[in-house]
Amino acid sequence: MQNLLVAADLYDLDRLKAFCESKLCEELAAASVATTLALADQHHCTQLKAICLRFAAHPANVAEMTQSEGFKHLKESCLRELMKTLASGYPGRE
């Protein structure tokens, strides 16, 4: 789905891009959220990026996400934004 999103963005296929973005939102996992977040940032997928940030900031996902291979890709894109989200706390956390 990630490769299809890249192609849809490259060829300005907005409906296909939105479909891919929606599917990627449904398939988030702690092990892959860092890669998906970097992809969302690179291809200007605001909905996917926001959902990834919320998912990554959840306390149950932080440890696995930071140990993932994709986490190093965030250094090149939106690590600062993720850290800001983490620092502000996860909504609903008490």
C-alpha cells in the first residue's frame, strides 16, 4: 500500500492517494508506524500523519516504535514533531 501511495502522489491521482492513506490508517502497528509517519510527511498526507502521531504517542506503542528499523527515517523528516507530540502527552492518559 505504501508503494501505491507513492505512485499515486507522483502521478497526482488524488482519489487513489486518499484511498491508500485511508487503508494505511487502518493498518497501523507499532513496528511500522515510524516508517508510515515518514512516508506521510514526505508525501503530504496530513490525515495519515496526524493519526500516526497520535498512534506513536500512545504509551503502549512508544517502546516498540523507537526500537523499529523505521524509526531512524524519522530523523530526516518529522522527529521533532513526534517528540513534541510525545512531550504533550497522549490524549486520554491520566
